[in-house]
Amino acid sequence: MAALARSLQRRGHEVVLFGIADIEERVRAAGIEFHRIGAEDYPIGTLETLDNQMARLKGLAALRFTLQRVRASTRMVLRDGPQAVRTAGIEALLVDEADFAGNVADYLGLPWISIALLPPLVPDDRFPPFWLGWQAGEDSFRRWRNRLAMRLLLGMASPIFSEVNRQRRAWGLKPHATPADELSRLAQITQLPEALEFPLRGKRPAGLHYTGPFVHAQQRPEVEFPWEQLDGRPLIYASLGTFQNGSETIFRTIADACAGLDAQLLLSLGGGLDPADLGKLAGAPVVVRFAPQLEILKRAALVITHGGINTVLESLAEGVPLVAVPLGNDQPGVAARVKARGAGVVVSRHRLTPARLRTAVALVLRENRYRDAAQDLKKAIRQLDGPNRAADLIEQVLKLRSI
């Protein structure tokens, strides 16, 4: 969101980012005006506590925990949002699809646009829900399965919709009946490139716009890194992101899988663990708490990832193929898209062993078709300017004029 905000600022628009206390310093450091909400629910340090809990969860447990977080944040946004928006003098809202703040815009009579930082919610039964690793499809079985899965998701998320509809009724607004009701009727903008979406025939839903990754490299904090330890062999970069990175077992499995390959492994722990926690690992990989990811990806031959959308998009922007081990939330859906486009292999976390992972890594390193597909996606992504394309759409939809 900061990357998108910067693009809008450069066009002369005033931008305010609403959020909790833990993100204020980073937002202001990026030169973006910040308005704090949720002061009583989310004091400083809350985000780290929640993320540490998430780091230990996988699969349905991770999804349930995420839904609990979303319910709590939704309650806070609906309570604090109207007054915060009035105080800041906001004239239009850009709403992360996970935040349900479009309801605040409806109450205040403001125009608003949905922003999908994860794979977008697509009201089309050819698409599986984002939390499933299924392939999309046109046949009747897949469409039935996708509708069933969406009903399951709606059931799991019913406490969230209860919070939303309770407040909508109090505001005199019509209750929502489906997840699609939470999407803007003006536009839905996603940072997912269309080249990475499932390759289905036919039109996409009206109002859904694919742009490209929302990335500004200059916003990344500098990270110290032992560049001298890279020895020139093909580099395998492994990262489980910054949310679900607390599993020593998975990091050890990655090290065991890569030991003995004609390649060097770099493990970035994402802050969830300390290198000392892992001790001696097979193959003596380079292990760091954080890595300068954008620079590392320019050197990498392959990325082992949990399937987080940011790492996937940044890897493909450099033409690097992937081996994905999805752990939960949107990651199965992201990994399924990588597989559908031929840019990588997916290994189920339920069947993860060093042998299976080694087979997948060796396959992607050996067969050029994966790198060729990743390079094709690189070309497609390099033709995009996600933040500026999104800003163009926002100006068009809201009838704004650049200054």
C-alpha cells in the first residue's frame, strides 16, 4: 500500500494511510501521512505478538487464526473508522480487501475502490477460493467443487460477516449476503499480474483490473549481508517470509534437501528464528535473519518459498523459477498459479520430506522449461508498472486529475 500511496503522491494527491501503532514509524519513514486507529485494541508490540503466533501455525489452523484476526480488526475498523475518516478529511477510500473498510465508505457516502494485495476474490465459479491449491477449470466438476468450497469459506468467515452486518443494520444499510458484496462496485484492483492468473478463456468479471507488483525498491530498509560468503555456485534462495517462519523443522528439511546438490543454499529466516537456534545444518548453508531480497534474487538460480505473494512476484520479476511449499492462507492459491503457468513446482507440506523436496529442486534446476516460463513472466512483469497503472485506474474511476 505504501508503494501505491507514493505513486499517488507524486501525482499531487494527498494520501493518508490508516493503521495501527506498530506500522506508524515505517509509514512515516516512507513519507506518507499516517492516521492511527485501534489505539485501545492494538498498542505498540501487538503486531509482533500476533505474528509470532502465526509463525507457528500451518494449514487450517493458520486460516482460522487469520480469520480471528480479521474479525477483531474488522470490529475495530467499523468502530473507529468513521470518525478517523471524517477527522482526516478523506474524499475517497482505497480499501484492502481483507479490511472490510468499504462499509465505512458506504456509511459516509464516499466512493471507494477495492485493492487486492493477495490473489483477488473473483466471483466466478471457475476460480477456486484463494486458500486452496486447486487449479481453475471450466468443467462442471471443478465449478461445483469451487462453489462448495466458497460456501465452506463463507461458513468459516460467518463471525466476520455477522460483525459487518450488525454494524450495517445499526447504520441503516442493507446487510451483505455474500463475500462478493464486500467488493467495490466501482473497481477491484489487484497487484497480481494477469500473466500469473489462471489461463482461462473468456472474459474476467467486469471491474476487475490486473496491474502488477506494488514494489518500490527504495522503500526497503538496508540489510547487512555477508556477500563474501557466496561462493559462485548456483544460488538457491529459501525464504518462508515474515509471517509463517517459525518452523525449525521446515528449515532443516530445506537444508537436508539441498545438501549435496551442485548449488549453494541461502536460508533467510525472516526474523522468526535466530541462526543460532538452528545450529549446524547439512550442507553448511549461509543462514541469516534477514536478506536483501531484491538484490539476492538477481543472483538466484531458484527460490524455495512458502508461496507468499510478495516473494513470488519479486522472484518472477527477476525470472527466477520456484519450488513452493504452501503453509496456509493465500499461499496455496498463489502456488497453484505458479504451477499453472509452468514457472515452478509445488510440494505439499503434508508430504514434505528431504527426498521429495530434493527431487523437486533438482527437477527445476535441471529442466529449462521452468526457467523459460519464469523468464516469460519476467518479460510480462517488466512491461508493467504496478503502482502507476493502479494510480491511472484510480484517477480514471474516481475522475481525479493529476497535478
